[in-house]
Amino acid sequence: MRAAVLLLIAVAMSGCGDGGDGERLTREEYASQADAICTKYNEQVRALQNPSNIEELADAADKTLPILDDAIGELEDLEPPENEAATAEDWLDQVKLLKGDLETIRDRAE
């Protein structure tokens, strides 16, 4: 069960960075900062207790959702290079879809 939650987060955070100051980043800076953000939040998810039943799965999802929200917020603060902005936006849209999947897992587990 936890594997499903962690898999969603790992996929959501793969390729993930730290908020910028409004200036566009280079491709390398964007990737590096996104990776740092993902690493930080992946560590928080890994620290959660392994669910051993369906109720604990719902609880794990509840605890994971705010972590994912924080990661998405930081990633949205990054300013990708202009020629990569559409790709970055598409990627963030996919991460947000995974949040919906996690909410569905939580709701069904409850």
C-alpha cells in the first residue's frame, strides 16, 4: 500500500527545485533547483510510517498531500528558461494530476 503512495510521489517528484527571485533560470539551474526541491520533499515522505492496513494508508495519504502541496508551490515559484516554460508548465500539470490520484487513493482507503 505504501508503495503505491511512494510511487506516486516519486513519479511526481522525479525531475523536480527552490523558489527563485523572479529571474529566469538557465536550464541547468532550473533542473538543479527542481531536483533539490524534490529531494527535500521525498525525504519527508520517506520518513512517514509504513501503512500496514487500509486505515493507515488513508492516514499516510493525508500526511503526504500537504508535503506534495508544498513541493508544488516551490516548483511553481521557479522561473524556467523562456524556451522551456511550456515544457515546465506541462510537467507541473502532470504532477498536479498525480496529486488527484493520491487524493483518490486516500478517499477510497477511508
